[in-house]
Amino acid sequence: MASIVVASFYSVYPFYHGGQRRIFFLSRELSRDHAVTVVALARGGPLRYSAFAPNLTVIRVPAEQDYAKMEERRIREEDFPFNATYVQHWTHCRLYQSILRERLRSGSLAILEQPYSLPAVRDALDGRDVPILYNAHNVETVQMAILKRPERVMPLIRSAEQAAVAESVAIAACTGIDRDGFVSDHAAPPGKIAVIENGVDCAAVPRLTADQRREMRCRLGLGERLTALFGGSQYSPNIAAVECILSAATHLPDITFLVVGTVCNFAGFRRTLPGNVLMLGQLNEAEKWLAYVASDLALNLVVSGSGSNVKMFEYAAAGLPILSTEFGARGTGLRPGEHYYETTTADLAERLGALARFGRDTLSAVGLAARTLVEQTSDWRVIGERYRALAADLIAGGR
């Protein structure tokens, strides 16, 4: 059984955003054929080895205090993002580097989950000819520009991504849009890039009886009100989406809006919000899924970003009818009018008002169609088959 080592410069579990889910579930799929170790850099807390499956180990390695303090200070005083700090000062993460080096000593394949980990992986390999797969969650130069990172860090971002593209033997991109971006922006050979989409763990979605769902809605104080949900991490496209929801909510007093995830932590939302908006904050996985299945409708008002929105796959797996922008549905395979309802941010209040008049049965038919599609095409097990085949080819080619 070959050994695969996955390098991530941020923690993988528990989940706070889609990138962590992509790392975890694709690693889980690889562990069906290989011994997989995810070495993840954490900020604070203990060193922890966790076995999530017979052949899947996640090692949570805390950064040294001097590194963590430097990273925090640069964010606070210089608006210098943590990815740029890591690519410059990864040698300060001494414990992480020693564990990465020890694990890669017997590795048959190294996987970069972010381009910023390439120098650390290169050092840990110490000249051994082990193939490197770059599992690209985004086109980083696009993503960082959208996040309005300081101009002085963009050369670092571009250089890190260019090196990851050049030195990897293969790239797994989330979408065809990202694949084309690597070709045009970094001159990556098209044949080097496989599209391995984002997905969802369909088995994790609870199936509630009508009585259980009614009880859950009662506990949330929803009653019979139409309830629309948005989930996301604290990330500027999600923040903009919530602002759009808050604006619409003032015109739709008969609809309750639930917002879940770390996006609720944004300081700008510490103001008086419309009374029909409930900020539920970060929920654990079980609580999150219960909030999903207790809702009537899911929203995705994202209009910028790279990669794809994992929330769309989760909404669909929960059987929720979805109201999304065209951009929000990119890379999902979901078709407007068949698997989701389409809107623009400007038309949100009008479109929501119209959907509220459809009735739950009409809405649920679209949600069911979306759930059927993602169960067939977007479950991590389905997507994992192609990822496993890609890894197997790279390991065989590296022998």
C-alpha cells in the first residue's frame, strides 16, 4: 500500500469553510486505496493525531508561538495575509516541518493543498524524486485580487502559485473556469490539469420525518413562516451576499432568514439587524444539517470568487430549493429552472416574494431534482473515483 502525504498550512478539522471539506473528503477517498496522512498546521492548541478511517490520519501540528505571534502581528499592523507570511517564514514552523519531513520519508505522492506549502514540501523531500499533485482550491491570484489583498503581497502570491503549477506533475482544479485560468495566467499545459469538482457528503444529511422537522422548526421559533437560509464562512463575497440579504429582508417581513457559519462573526453585522434575520453563527456539522433541513429555501448571492461554492452542493444534498446567482452556481452542474431558481442581487427581494407565492410543494420539486443530481454526480465518493484514479496514475508513474 502506497503512502500519500497531504500538506496543508491551515487546520482541516473541525470544518469552518469549504476548503477544509475538500481536503478532508478527497483525502478520505484516497485512503480507500492508500495510507494517507494529512499534516495540517494549526494556530494554538495541542499536537494531535486523529484516525478518521483505517488508512486516514490527520496530524494537527500547532505552530510555534513566535511564528503565531508574528503572523497575528502582521495581520493586525500591516494587513499582511497569513498565506503570504507562511510562504516567507515557513521555516519558523519547526515542529510542523519535522513531522512533514518524517512522513514524506516513505511517501509515494505529496499533495499540496495550497501553493504556499511548496517550499516546505520541497525541503521535506530533500531531493527525493516524489511526484507532487497540486490540489488547487482556487486560482489564487484571482482569489486574492477579489479579497483586495495589499498590492505589495500580490507578487508573492503569483510567484507561489506559478511555482506550484510548474513543479507539480498534475493539477486538480475545481472548475473548468479555474482550469482555463491556470492555462492562460500560468501557461500550464492543459493536459496537466484534471477537473476534480467540489462535492458533498450525502450520507451526512439527516432524513427527518414530517414530525421531526416540525419539532426542529418549533425549537428554532420558525412556526409556519417561510424560512430562507444562507451559509458561509467569513469571506468578503459571503459578507457581500449577507448584506444583500439584509437589504431584502426589510422588504419581506413575512420571511425568516437564517444565516449560519463564521460569516456571522463579521464586525459589520454587530448592528441592529432586521427582526426577521437570525444570525445562528458557527454550528457543528450535525446542527448545521438540521438547520438546513428545517429551512424551506437556500440562498446563494455570491457574485465573485474562484473555485466553486461548496454550499451549493450541500443545499442540494439537503433537498433544499435554491435561489442563486448564475455565478454562485458555477462549476456545480446545476441548471437554472431545473435544479435551482436564478436571481440577480438587484432582484432578490422581488424573486423571493414571487417564490413565496409558489407554495412549499412547488418549491420542493426543484429541491428534489437538485438532490437527485448531486447524489448521482457530486457525492465525494463519486468525485473521489476520478481523484483516486489520478493519484494511482501519478504513483505508478513515479515508481
